[in-house]
Amino acid sequence: MIDFLTSAEDRNIKFQFADLLKVIRFFALFITLLLPGLYIAITTFHQELIPTELLFAIVASRRNVPFPVIFELLIMEISLELIRESGVRVPSPLGQTIGIVRSFVTR
């Protein structure tokens, strides 16, 4: 697992910083893997954990959505991955524009 979290640039910096970056990458991987499932679990089965005002806002925003939460989350993950890949694969001027659009979409 640590090999997947190692970058080629880690050899060019001090080992303390490289280890810190590995720890940050590990926590980012942990959050990336667990956060979507936690969101689905809380919004679907444990609504009592959400503050009342936030729950009302979530219910109001979900009122007109025809998909279940898990399908909506999968669509979001796939679309963000497609935008990221297109920003990497497209030549530089257009790729930079797609990167800017991606930053607007994720916020």
C-alpha cells in the first residue's frame, strides 16, 4: 500500500518531508474511500445524526431529484473523474480551461 502512495518526487526532497507527504496521502486516501459511504449511510439510514436545519436543506434539495442517493453519488464521482481525465489528456490551452471549469464544478 505504501508503494502506491509514494511519488517519484519523494526522492528529491528530505526524508522527513517525504514521510509527511506519505502520511498526508494516506489520510487523503482514507477520506476518499470512506467519505462517500459515510454520506450515504448518514443521509439514508441515520438522519438523526444530521442537525435539523441541515436536514431540512438536504430534504429540500433532494425533493426534485429522481435518483436515489447512491446513484447520484456514483454519477457525481464518474463525472468528476471524467472532467479530471479530460483536463489531463487534452492539449495545454484547452486542458487548462477544463481544469478551471473542474475547480468551479467541485466547489
